[in-house]
Amino acid sequence: MNYIDLTCPAEIFRTAMPTEEVPAATLTLFNLSDRVITSVEVLLHLLDEDGGETERLAFRGRALNGRPHSTFLLTVPCAPAEGLKSITASIEKVWYADNETWRRDPAAAVEYVPNNLPVSPALTNLKYAAGETAVGYPSQQDGLWVCVCGRPNTDETEYCVRCGRDRKTIFTRFSPEAVEAQISMKERQLDLNSRSMREDTIRLQRIREEEYRQKKDRRGSRIRTGIAVIAAAALTAGVLFFASPWLRLCAGRNALEEGKPAEAKAIFSMLGTYGGADEMISECDWRIALKAAEEGTTAEALAEASAMLRAVDKPEAVDKANETDLIRARMLMEQGDWQGTLDALASLPEDYDGRTELDQKANMARAAKLKADGSYDDARTIFLSLGSYPGAREEASACLYEPAKELMAQKNWDGAIDKLSGIPDYQDSRELTLECHYHKAEDLLEDGDPEGASREFLLAGNWGDAPTRCKSLTYAQAEEKYAAGDIKSAQSLYASIPDYLDSNTKDQECRYTLAEEAVAVREFTRTLELLSGVPDDYKKTAALRAEASYEKAKNAIYQEDWATAAELLGSMDREGLRRQYRDIEQLYLQACEGAGIDPYPTPAAEPEVPAETPVPAENTPEPEAAPTETPVPDPFLVTEDE
């Protein structure tokens, strides 16, 4: 039983072990999405011979350029080790080229049973029917289905995200029964071909024997002719009366041998079942249809020949009908009639040699016609169904690009952005997306929505003067929030536009005000977060930071979080704050003891460098004594009187 997150936009195909020449594990990944992947974070589990984990590595690969529906490589630095026997990897996070991300959610993993077949005749037969990428029969499981290529897909997915095959076709053509039927048909066709060759050899031998017999008998033909004339005169009346059906049967057979099946059929039709005439009619139908198929020069003539062949009760008639329909489909394709081509191919078995290529060409033409008529969604569906067929992916992208351009002309910015987001790397789609966000921002600004306009200018990136206008609108919003007393919102806005006008000063002021409020309600962690970007010499920042650190450390000690308390108290100027917080040193020692930390670690001694004996220069004045500094009053010193 395996687990998989079906929302993951990429999958790991294979993992190459590190070597002495290449001390890194090489992962081959496949981009299942329609967007470019630029970065992937993976988690590697290094396993020993028994499958036990010896080490775990987390690594993020950058600048990967994983194009949609293509493989790409990720190299993870990892030195080879003697006990390392295998590596398993999982994808933890994915970054797209449009800055969106996907993160693995353990709760999203679903259970499924792999369909991999062992090396066996069954797997060989399946690869014959479905191609070399096939690993097992398709299966329907709880909430998902597993493709013939081994990839699980959600029940809502109609096409395999890995190989692009249609779900209905997969379960119809590649089930165990369907594969067995295809193999049986192949064996029967080979048997028929072998039997046909044997019959041709026997027929040729009979012709040669007949020619020899006729040559030998020609010598006594005169004697036999005279006798025959006398006998014929005597028996003419009886023959005409009693042997008329037999003569007709012979005439029909002669006509059939002379290549006149229509004439022979007319004769046999008058004889009913006499001498097997009814069976000879089937032979006549076969030869009439075969002649029509071989002499047909138009699609209509070939269609009629195919219909006649399929009406004949002969296995070889079906094979000839399939061959005729394939020729008809190619003829129609050359004439540009893709619908006629698809109709001709519909009568062929799905695995018939040559059908797939023509079917793809016809569907390409069909999708191109739909695209030209403006049916972009239908055309894109067909293009995507063609998988890796040359030009199909590009045309599928064009089915989003062209309507997006039309929507831009109509100033439907949201619709255009929606279309372009699916093809970020197609032509200038990324630039057009930025332009759409820019124009949408202008429209929102005209409609009196500066907040929405600021957001859209931000999404417009560096298009035009978008960065400047974004900062200007954000600053104006921040000023408005500040004037209204919404300090928290104002601080967030000021912080989002650093170095713009006096945004840094305003951000610092807002942080200090919010920190004072946080201390008042004993939110010491938030106080420290707010003051992280404010210097100690700003107003009473140093006092606020000291109070928040001290109180947070006391809470940590109460909760027996000794490490946190030791870190906080160790970072404070305990000597300078001892008068204000009389128990600060005692609390520090208590926290260090609880955390098992040396409260006063001895610094590493620096290596001694042999001193060179200075040579006094002539007339060198003696160094003056350093002036004694006057101690600065401690601002936090609390006297007994106070």
C-alpha cells in the first residue's frame, strides 16, 4: 500500500545514487502542471541495506526551469557512504515562475495500490498494446484511478496527468480482456497470413500440373474428338434433358475461374443449393468486393468496397476491409476532409497499425478548424488530448493566448489574466499579464478603489511606472490609516514600501507605539517582534526591550522552558540592569542550570604570537597617560529614596 499527494504538481521519476566521481544524488522530476517550475524543495531519506534510515537531508534546488509536462533534473549534494544502499525522496515544496507556491500537506495524502506487473508474458502483451511506458493494467480505486503508466489520478481527472491518455480509452483498450483480445487478433492475423501463403503455393503447383497434363493429352486429342462427336450425337437429347443444372454449375465455375465473379454469381443464384452453388455465391461476393477494393480510386468507391467486404463471412474479408478503410482515410486526409477521415477510422480496431497517426493528424486538423471558428475551449481540449504530438502543446497554448488578446481588446482584464495565467512561458504572455494588472489598477483607481489599485500595481511588477504608482498609493493609504488612528494597518503599509519618502521613520514610530500598547497588555513576545527593527536610542526603546525580555524570561522559567529563558537573559545587559531587576542574575543562573548550560563560558584562548622587541626611535616622546573617563549615570538606576 502506497500514499501519494495528488495535488503535488511534480513527481520523482528516478533517483541516481551518488558516486565518487559525482558526489551528489541526481533526481529526475516530471512537471505535471501547465506552469513552469523554478524551484523545488525535497527531503531525502538515506537508507542502509536493511531499509533503515541512516540520514535525512533537506535541500532546495533553484533556477530549475521545469517546463510544463517535461522532465527536469535536480542535483542534491550527498557524499557516497559505505553503508548507503538506497535513497527515497519526497517533494516538500514547489515554486512556480509566477511566484506562486505549493506546499506538501500530510493530510492530503491518499492511499492507493500500485498496479505494477512483474516481468511476465502479461507485461509483454500489455507493452505491445499500450507501448513501452505501460507498467500495469488500469484500476479503479477509492476516490482515484490508476493509469496504465502507473500514475494515480483523481476521479475528476479525465486525462492522465503524466502520459495524457484519455481515461475512457485506457479502461476500454488496456484492460486484461481487451489486451488479450488484441493479442488473439494479432495471432489470428499471423495464422491467416501463413495459411494464405500455403494456399498460394498449392494453387501454383496445381496450375503447373494442369499445364503439363494438357500438353501430354494434346497428342491424342484428334482420336478423342472423333469419338466425342459420335457420342455427343447420341447423348445430346439426354444431356440437354437431364444434365442442364450440371452444365450451368460448370459454366459458373468457369466464369469464376476466368475472373468474372459477377457473371458467376448470376449463374449460381439460379441453382439454389445444387452442387454447393450457395457456397460459391459467398466466394463470388468475396471476389467482387476484393476487385472493387483493388480498383477503387475514389473515397466513395472504397467506402462501398469496405461495406461489401464486411458483409462477406470470411476472416480475410475483415482484414481487407480494414486495409481499404485505412487507404480511404489517407485519401480523405490528403483532400483535407478531416471529418471524413475520422469517420473512416471509426470502423478500424483502435490498435490497427497506422490508425493512431492518422487519427492524430485528423484531430489536429479538427482542432485547428474549431480554433479558427473561435471555439477555443473545445479546440484546446482536443490539442491537449493529443499529448506530445508535434505542435499540439503549442496550439493548446495558443487557444488561451488568442482569446486573451481578444479580451484585452475588450478591456476585460480579469478574463485575460485568467487565460494568460495558464501559459506563463508562451510568447509574451508574462509581459501581457503585467500589462493587464496595470490597466486593471488604473480602472480601479478611476472607480475610487485605491487599495485595490495599489494591489494591482504591485502585481504589475516593473511594467511601466507601476512600482512608483504602487508605492505612492500605499503611502497615501498608510497616511490615511495613521491619521484615523489605525496604527497597526499603517505600520504594515509603511513597512511594505521601505526607503520611500519618510516611510522608514513612520514605520519606526508605528512600531514603537504598538510596542508600548503590547507591553501594557503584557504581550511581551509581540513587543520584542515590533522592536526588532527599532534602535535602542529611539525614545525609550531600550527600556521597553529590557522589560519585555525580562518578563518573557520569567514566564519561560515558570513554564520550565529553561533554554528560552537562558537565551533571553543571556542577551541582556544584566550588570547594567541589576539595580532595576534585582533578581536578574539569580534567574539567569536558574535558567542555565535547568537548560544544562554553562552560565559563564570561558572564551577560547587566542594563539600566542611571539612579540618582537621594538627598537626605540630617537627622540620618541613618552606616551601620555590615558585620561580617566567620567562614569555615565545609569538611566535605570533606582535609588533607595526613589
